[in-house]
Amino acid sequence: MRVCRSFSVATALIVVPFLSMTVSPQNAQTDRLLADIPTGKTHIVDLSYAINDKLVPWPGDARWFEARTNATVEKNGYFTRSFWMLEHYGTHLDAPIHFPPGNITVDQIPAKQLFGPAVILDVRAEGVKDADYQVRATRVEEWEKAHGRVAEGSIVLVRTGWASRWPDAQKYRNQDAQGRMHFPGFSAEAVKLLIERKVSGIGCDTMSADYGASQDFAVHHLALGAGLYHLENLRDLSAVPEAGAYLIVAPIKLEGGSGGPVRVFAIWK
């Protein structure tokens, strides 16, 4: 969580070809979602925070983001910058190698794993009552009773409402007198069930997929060890439906990286 890397500016380009062919109802629905983006019939929400030096860093990090101007239009006829930042800062992706026994770097994550149906577990009410709330397997099963079995390749996000505290570091971290953070997260038992469901990744609108007071980071070891990735510090998830949305995950393709900044889009009708 304190891994430092220097990043140069990167642009994620996603090209999705439309083929005239027989497709399953689910694929046809996805095609319609994509085709209707230009018309405005498809809702699209950016779930990532813009990167700057005013985001909430992990406690103990002394440096997190720096940018400088390399060239200006006035002097050089064009504008460029360079920047340095932590891999795990702002809205970012944890690659499996971030915690053992995971061994897949961010550039090695299969592209197909970066696209999938969104499963939204709304635990805002639970988080208000208990800042240390952990999503249990029964909560996933409740979602399945309402919407059907979690599909293989899904990306499961926990909506805690913590984004409403951003970017106030004191409220967002919610640290006690001993410096321990308090915010909701996944439980290991829920992650075990999601691994059985063969999901591609999990995510949250908090600093960590583990609940804030975790000392052993059991979810990190379990999920990343199984080849899943984490999406952390996602923006406000309140508009995304519990079922029916589709996610596009576009992390920086940093060779050997334990993670990095990510652009996440939710689309739905």
C-alpha cells in the first residue's frame, strides 16, 4: 500500500467491434448498451476520481502525487507535463500480485477480465449502524434471490455510501485515537462465495476491500490470491442499479505493476 512508481501519462483506448452474428440474449443486450451510448439512450457514469495531489492517501504515506510542467504553449508551442504517483492512490486497481499468494501483475490481467456485469451490494444502511460492517455471504445470497445467480465474470461492488465523505481525509479514513480506520468492507466468507461464482473482480467506494479495522487483510490475500482484482476508492455508486449495469475497467498497463490508477465506467439502460 506504500509501493511507489513513476508514471508517465497514459491513455486507455477501448475498441469494441460490432459484429453481425447470432448472439445470446445477454450479449445482444450488451451490444445495445454500447450502440446506444452516442444516442444518449444508455446511461454512462464515470466511477473514478480525477487524479491530483488533494485525494486521500493511505495513512503513513509521505508522498503520493507530484506533477510538473515540462513544456508550455507560450514557450514551446505545445503543452506537456510529467507526474509521479503511488500505484495505490485515488481510484485504483489492486493487481493480484499486490498481496501473496497472488502473482499476476497489472499488465498481465487478461483483457476479458476487465469487462463484466456489475453486481451492486447496497450496504449503506448497515454502514450507518456499524462502521466496521463486513459484507457476509448471506448478503450475496440475498442479492441472488432478487436478481438471480451471480454470473461468471461479474464485477461485484459494495456500495457503502462512504463516497459522500470524500475528499475529507478525516471523515473518509474515520480513524480512532489509536489510528485504526473504520469503514465497511467485504468479509472473507463472502469473497469465498464470489470466488466460487468465478467473478472477475470486487470493488468498493472506500479505501480498501477489507474493512477499515482489518489487521490481517484477509480479503486481499484471499481474493488476489485467487486471481481477482480490487477496485478501490470508487466514486459515488448511488446511481448505479443493483443489477443490469455493465462495467468497463481500464487500468494503466504498467509493466510489473502491483496496481495503478484506473478509469471505471458503468453503463446501463
